[in-house]
Amino acid sequence: MSYLWVCMLALSLFCGLLHGSADLGRAAMDGAGKAVTLCVSLTGSLCLWSGFAAVLERSGLQAGLSRLLAPVLGRLYPTARRDEATMGALSGNVTANLLGLGSAATPLGIEAVRRMQAQSGSDAASDEMCRLVVMNTASIQLLPTTVAALRGSLGAASPFDILPAVWVTSLLSVSAGLLAADLFRRVSGGPGDGRSKREEVRGMN
Amino acid sequence: MLIPGLLLAVSALALGRRVDVYDALLTGGKRGLELVKAILPALVMLLTAVELLRASGATEALTRLLAPAAVWLGIPPETLALVLIRPLSGSAALAVGADLMAVHGPDSLIGRTAAIMLGSTETTFYTISVYFAAAGVKKTRYAIPAALIADLTGFVAASLTARYLPS
């Protein structure tokens, strides 16, 4: 992050000198001010949706959805399925992501990867770990509340009307990621887990 | 109608299960406030950088440089900065996305594309490093390329859905 910061500043200064016209001091102050305005206008809807997230959690709706998803996820994670705690953390992670509970998703995901690692005992990522990470980086979210809050604060007519587009896009990107992972798995062969791989293929079919 | 309906449905269901709904809302709301507090300093620094990059003409130069590749993929060149920063930093992406929406308007094609990109992708490198570091996994094998393919698909798909999907 620090490198990124220095690079951005250096690039701005370099281009500014090249063009020579811009008042960069003014721009810096403007940017800083805008951030505060943005945060203030975001606060309302972020609080509302965090409250909503807490209701989802406490009402047991999250746990219910997680149980509902477990059989589907079991097909994607045949090795993890053998251990109930791993599977619990895994489906909890996916559910929390779906519901936009980012702060709940990360610890559950870490727990799942930890348990998978303990099972494999290797310092190389297993195929299922890669799959889990791809599912997390591709972000499948039913309610992208932060973006909707952002749109609302900037005066969008209907902040949530991007929902269908977000769903289609997420679905496409997750599918592409999982397909790519599968392709890489077949090509790479993988270090020393040939056996579990054969079982995995069987599980997938 | 969808959003208030959803709020009502979940609240009523929780009430039916004897959950103190209002207390949950307030506790969660406090978490939202903490979230804002946590991202404010990052947003200040990054929006400053975004503004500097734009005022200096760096954003424009970069956009012009990479525009042919973006056009070939069907991605609006204006969103290139967002595409480049998204996998690296969540708060920087939020800053760039907010800037795009403010400049072009949240309901413009560019603004919608930026919003869909933000909503359907994640901070790939951060996520991978957190998950694997926590589990002591050193060889990430194909996790990064696969995740980046997912991201790229997401960016292209966001450009398509923003243009062609009726809202």
C-alpha cells in the first residue's frame, strides 16, 4: 500500500510538471475534502445495512441459508465435506458473502482454509483451497449494500437498480474463475495430491 | 418496493423467532459507524491521490495509453483506473469508483459500469494473502491466475450488463 501511495504521488507530480498547468495543491485539498463529504453521506445507509445484517445474523436466517447450501457446496468440496466443522465454516463463509456480511465472512473463510490445511498437512494450496479463494475473490453478493449506499449518496435515482446486473456479472465471474481453476488443476497435475484429485473428479461428476 | 419489503420480511421473521429486532438494528448500526470510522482516513488519502492523478493529467495519459486494450475487451476506457486498482486495494477502488460516479453521474453508463464492477468483484490480492497467510500456505499454485481470470471476466461482464441489461 505504501508503495502504491508513493507511486501515485510520483506519477502525479511527474505528469503535473510535464503539463505545467494544473494547481496540484488545490487538487489535493479538494480530494481530502471530498472524502469527508462522501463518508458523511455514506454513514446513514451503511448504518442501516449493518443493522439489517445484525438482524439476519441473530434471527438464524444466516444459519438456515448456510444449512440449505451445504449439500450444494459438498459437491464442490468433496474432501472438506468429510469434516463437519470444515464444511460448517465453509458454508458459513459462502452464506455470509452472499448476504454481504463481509466482516463475518473473512474469519469463517480463514477457519475453513486452516482446517483444510490441517487435513492436508502441506504448505501448498490444495485444489479445494484454490476453489474457496476463487469463490471469495470473485465476490458473490445478493445485496451489494456499500455500492448501493455510494450510489444513493451521489444522487442515483434508484440505487438498487444495478442488482440484476451485479448478480449476472458475479455469476459469470465466479463461473469463469472456477472453470479456470479446474483447467489449471488438470494442466498442473498438482504436487503430491494425485490421489485426492482422482477422488475429487469422481465427486464432481 | 424490493428493499423496504426485504427489511419488513426479515424483521418480521426475526420478531417471530423472538429476536429483539430493534436492539439488533442498533448494535449493527453501531458496527456500521465503526466501519465508516475505519475507512475515513483511507478514503481521505486515496481520494487525495485520485484527485492529484486527475489534475496532473496522469489519469488521462494512462487512459489514452490503455484505451485500445479496453475497447477491444468492451470495457469503457474511463473505468480503466478502477479496473487496475480493484484487485489491489478495496478502499482505493471505492475512492476511484466514487469519483467516477460523481464525475459522470451515478446513473450514467460509466457510473453504472463502475458500480457494477465494484459490486461484483473483490480485493483479490488482499483476500488471497489473508486466507493463505492465516493457514500457513506458502505455495498458492494457480489461485492467483484463476482469481484474476474471474476478475477480468467480471470487468467485461460488468461493461456488458451495464449497457444491455434493463434495470
